[in-house]
Amino acid sequence: MTPRLPRVATSTAPATLPPPLPGLDPAWSRLVTVPGTPSDSPGGPARPARTWHLLDTAASLAALGVEPVGTLLCVHGNPTWSYLWRSVVAKSLAVATAGGPAWRVVAVDQLGMGFSERTGVDHRLADRVADLGALTDELGLAGPVVTLGHDWGGVVSLGWAVDHPDLVMAVTTCNTAVHQSADAPIPAPLRLALRPQLLGRATVITPAFIETTLAIAHPKLDRATADAYRAPYRGAARRGAVGGFVADIPVDASHPSAVELDRIAAGVASLQVPALLLWGPRDPVFLERYLDDLAARLPQADVHRFEGAGHLLPDDADVAGTVFDWLGDHLPDGRVPTPADPSLPADAGADTDTDVDADSTHRPLWTHLTELRDSDEPALVEMAAPGGTRTISWRLLARRIDEVGAGLLDLGVRHGDRVSLLVTPGADLTAALYACIRIGAVVVVADAGLGLGGLTRAVRGARPDWIIGALPGLAAARALGWPGRRIATVALPAPARQALRVEHTLAAVARRGAERLAAGSALPEAPAADAPAAVLFTSGSTGPAKGVVYTHGQLGAVRDALAGQYDVGVGTGLVAGFAPFALLGPALGARSAAPDMDVTAPRTLTARAVADAVVAADATVVFLSPAALANVVATASALTDDDRRALGRVRLFLSAGAPVSAALLTAATQLMPNASAHTPYGMTEGLLMTDVDLDGVRAAGASGAEGICVGRPAASVRVRIAPLDADGRATGALTEAPDVTGEIVVVAPHVRDHYDRLWRTDRASRLGVSDPRGHRTGDVGHLDASGQLWVEGRMQHVVTTPDGVVTPVGPEQRIERVDGIGRVGIAGIGPAGTQQVVAVVETVPAARRPGPAAPALADAVRAAAGVPVAAVLVVPVLPTDIRHNSKVDRARLSRWSSSVLAGGRMTRP
């Protein structure tokens, strides 16, 4: 039964123009009356004349003297109005004024909403779709039309698109839904609002529904903007449609609007036009399952999740800029582009060279596992296994992978399913990862180093179908509502299994698989090289962690790049103090050991733990993060003579993930005197881009050049620079010229495929790079005359001062040479173009509390910096990322120093 609203909901009032409101140009507003139709009209039942308020840029475009290439039809939801789209309207005119494509924007106030007519009657979903169609007929929209809808306006706009296939050229949405699954309840806030005893009071009699909507904006709306949203709804008599919209939500199949919603949902799946789905994950009403449903109905859609944004997405994030960037890429002149269309513009400064050839013959990631499946030689050594060190042979590992893979298939895991692995490095993680990849499932790897909040964002964003986890991961998944059916790596008592919603154990899955294989079932054919294989999450050191999608071919290329660069392969013993390399050991055919350490805290690794792992794996190659390496050096005094002899057998050690000083590498070589010390440069999007050895690091240090030398490109890698302009943006054409500072751009066969559900981020990482294997790294640096790459910081940490652009690494290096200074972080404060440089330093010995530097120290820092420094602040410890414990969080330092220098509390950053 549809909830009833109070009598006041049927009030009538004429349409009006809005009063002056911030961000809303009165020239955009107009009233449009749609004539009524008599009862005997061919179009259907009688319909009275209705007057709408809408924002329309037709007159503004005419004043500019430009013809629109098409119309962007914007439809708000409940309880907003066309004010929601003010940034879209403004952006459209800015683009047209700058000479870009001129899109007419029509943003409507739905009947009963905003400043449109209060009709005194209920408008069901079917009525709203038909009413919008009558309005566009009256406006004479002839196409092409792109729809943009939010909340229930998204449903209405998609209904219009389904009904106007001859006009619609693309569809775009923000936080909307077209289907309510019967096996999932509607979100709790709507269940509460729909209670008969609350509906009228919360939505009509009081402004509670409106106030709640405004309160969940991220960041919080300023008072003037919130008042603008309230303006059309002052008084219960003007809020009837707010309650009517809520009452019209089809909670089940018996609801009067359920048939229309089902019709729209089915029609959306038949739309064969470009689509863009924009999402705010912090929305308490439109949950991610609705995004999943939309993406499944529109498989051609581009998706972008604005991490940190919520329900009021156009206010929370740059929806306007994203929409017009997307339109420029997909419909530059109002037409759907085709690859053969010669009129489409080429990317400015595009990388047109494609001389970096990928391996033409793809070898699956498990090739060496197959070759070694009959070997009883060690494949994995678990140093921290329960009960002591455990060794797993190639034979056992290969069999276990096959059994787990077959068991997962038996449970219903299918090609393309996502499987989140919440397991610490070891045999269980290795078997689960390779089993999933072998059967075509997509593994989701977000390591515990992200912290609980980062893990939650990562897992929810990746939307896994399954979770394979140890007890800590499963407990977090249950407590925080992570999606996915659950498989435990350990046996659990029945009450714990029930509480954690665990359906199976990994051992039971393997037994099922063994039975399946014994009965004659075979594993499927190897997935295609271009099929997705993994979603690997970045460290989150420069913002929310991003999911990086790799195909099977690209993972194979990563393996081949590492094998070729460092001569690691069958028979090599490898100690991996960094999870990605522990997982790649079997792919390389290397015997690998993960040392006994807390993977969430690399600084816990000791020299003795490394020596023990070297002995256990008979290792000749060691990979450690810089933070781990620093603690290994710091705990070297605990090494025994046997430990030192074992470390003397190491021929190669690698340290990467953050800058590694010559002093630290030198100290490490004293522990491993026969090893060549290397520090590769790479990122989650491409694990190996360049490499430099200790001699190269020393030579760079003696050169006096600015930045951190990371060496020459690895085989099959090309490095170029996108020069910075005066505003600190990388706008120049790609170049290999020496001593040009800009964003570092790489092209390689082992670069990632794309970012997961981050269309805008992915687009930014490819701008000006036509090769699909290209990637704008976000790092800033330069090439020298010999072709070596020097890193000078991150693009987002570039400081734009009145005297020019300042990259942070150079001043940090110079300041670190001052006596009594440890690590340094350079921060920029103030508006872009007039920013001031602040130096935040650790002292030796460490300061007890943060505060301004002593005058003598501040003078020494300013003298060494080489750039004007506005302030010098001292902290006990600089904030760093969680995964590496090494990368200084300069963005955090900027926020902190801005606060304390403006008179805020002198807390630790």
C-alpha cells in the first residue's frame, strides 16, 4: 500500500522565477508553459497546462554568437531543484566562450519541485517521464540530446532516454538507481522515511527530509548555498512533492510505480549509446549495489567514483568538469565518434611513437609453475608459519593451486568474478592468488599496509564477489560491511563461522577441487592475454588508494621485465620483504621466502630475520623497502658470525618504494658485501621503470644536480617529460631533452591497463600519450644529458611561488645537509601562484614537541634551502605513508603548517 501524505500536500501554487541566489545567473532562468491536451487528443488522456521553471542557456549561447552542438538535459532528484546543476550551466558557457563545443544546457525543475508549478496532484514515475517528454516537445528539442540525472531525476532522465531513442546521443548519471533487488532491502534512511507515521511529518509538515539531505554533503555546504536549496521549499504548502516523491518509491512489485521502474530498467539495458556513471561512495541511500546494477545494464559505460564524495555529488565533486571532459572525448561535435572519422581532433603533444613492442607470444603467469610441477625442490619458505618455518615444494604448490582452482569453480566462482585476498604473504595467499588467476577470476589485492580505513575504501570500491581471508580480514569484513561471500583460510568454530558469515574454508575448497579433478574434470583454458587478471591497490601515500587493473598479458610482462633486468629465474633464491615481490616469486620460477615481520609495519624487519630467510631459501637476491632496510641496518649488531656469512652469499639486493640514500645503501652493502645494490624506480601502475646501482647513486650525489637519480630506463621502457608551465601544470609536449623539468611519462608493455572505476583519473594519466601502454606518473623530474632520470617530487607537491615553480626534493636535499637536521618536508601554503615555502624538519636528536625552529637553526635552513623559505617548523617525526613508512606526506604538512601558521593549535602533523 502506498503511504498517504497529509492534506497540505495537495496545495497549488503558480510557477515563479527564483530570487537572486549565489551562483545562479538570473539570465539562465525562464518559465515555460506546456499547453494542456483535451481528453479526445490522439496523445492519450487529458492533461492540463503546466508551467515549468528551468535553467536554459539558449539565450546565453545566442548572445555569444555560437550554435549549440546538442543539448544537455539535466534532471534533479528529491528534494533538490535545478540549482543542483548551476556548476554544469556555468561550465558549459565557459567551455563555449573559450571556443570549445557549445552544449545548450536545459536544467528543469520537476513539477511540484523547485520553482515550477505546484499542481495539487500526485505525480507518479510514469507521469514524470511523460511530463518531461511533453516539456521537451514544447521546447522543440531535436537532438542530439545527452541526459544527466541525479537521484530519482536519474530514473526520470533515463526513462526519457528510453522513450526518445531517436534524440538521445548519450546518457550520464550521478548516484541513481533503476532497480531494487527483491533480495536486498531498500536503504535504511528510506525505510525510515517511508514509515506511515513519519512520512508526512518528515517530508512535508517539517523540512526534516530537506535538512537531512543538505547535512550529508561532503564537505558541508556553506550557509548561503544551503539556503538556496531551501528557497523553493519554505513552508509545508510548498513541500508536498517532496513527500510525494518519497511515497512514489517502489518498495515492492505491488507499488503503483513498480511497473514503470521495471520498464525503464529493461529499456536502459537496450541503450546502445555512450554512457557515463558518476558516483559518490559516501551516499547512505544510493548504495554501491545500485552502481553495480547500472554498470551491468550499461556495460559500455565509463565509471568514475569520487572517493570521499556523497549524495549531493555535483556539490561534493567536480561533476561539471568531468562531464564536459567526457563529452569532449566522446561527442566533440555532437556526434558519436568512430575510429575512421578524420575530423576528430588529435591529442595535443601526443606520443605518436609506438616503438616499444610488447612480447608477441603471451606466456601465462604460471608458466614456470607448470614446468616445475614435478619438482620436489622448495618453492616457498614461510618463516612465520604457525609451529615454525614451513617449506612448500613446487610439486605441492602446483597441486594445491590446481585443487583450489577446481574447488572455486565447484563453488560457483566464474571467469571475471572478483576475489579479494585478505591474507598475509605465504602459502595460502600464493595458492589462492594463482588459483584465481588460473581459472580467470580477478584477484583484488589491497595489503594491510593501507590501514583499516584504506582497506575499507579499497574493498568496497572493488566490489568483490568473494573474499578469501584470514581471521583479522574476515573480522574487519564483517564489522565494516565489506561485500563478498567469504572463505576462511583457517578452520573456525561454528559460532565464529556464523558470526563472520564464513561459508567455506580454503582447505575444504581444496578438497572439493581434488575430488573434482579426480573425477576427470579439467581446469579451463588459460584466459586471453587481454582479460583482466588483477586489481592491485596503490599505497595511498598521495591520496585514497586507487585500484590498478592488470591484464594477464601485462602481469606476464611485469614478470619478464623483472627477470630480464635482474637475471632472476628458475633456481634463484629470493627474500621478499615487500608483498608484491613475494607473490611474483613463483611466476619467476624463483624459490622465495617472506621474512618474519609485520607486513603492516616494514620498520619491524630485523637484520637477523633477513639472515634467517636468506639461509632458509638459500637466497642470492633480497628485496626490502627503504624503511625495512633502515631497520635492518639499525639492528645489524645482533647478527651472529653465521648470519653474516649467510648474508655474504647475497649477490643482489634491491630497495624501492621511496628514495634510498647512498648512505643507507652503503650501510646495507657492509652487511651484504658481495651484493650489487640497486634501487629501481616504479609504481603500482608499473613496477619497474628505471634502475640505478650504488655507484650511480654516489655519482649523482657528487654531481650537485637537483633531485634523486633513479637511473636509466629498463629494457622496453621509454621515459619522457611533459614540461611544467608557470602555473606548475604539465602542459608541454613530451620531450627527451635534458634538464627540462616536468611530469615523468613512461611507456612500457608492463604498464597497467586502467584504473578501476576511475575514468577521470585514468583519462588524466593518459593525456597527451596516444600509446595505450603510456602512463603519466604524477611524479615530477627531469632527464640528464646521459639519459638518466631524476625525480624531484610529486606533481601535487609542486609549489608555485611569485618567483617561479619550486619542486620539493632539491631544497629538501640541501636542508638535510645542515648539521642537526634529519628528514625534511617542503610544504607550500597560500593560493596558487603566490605560495610560500615552509620547511618542516626533524632534528637530531628528535624534538619533543612541534613548534617554530630556534632562530639559529631557522637561519641555517634558509641559507641552505636555495629558495626563499617563509617559515621553518620542527616536528618530532614527519608523517609518512603506511605501506612504506618512508614517503613524507607533504600534502598533510601543507594543511598542518597552514593551520598552525594561521594561529591554530600547535599539534603534531
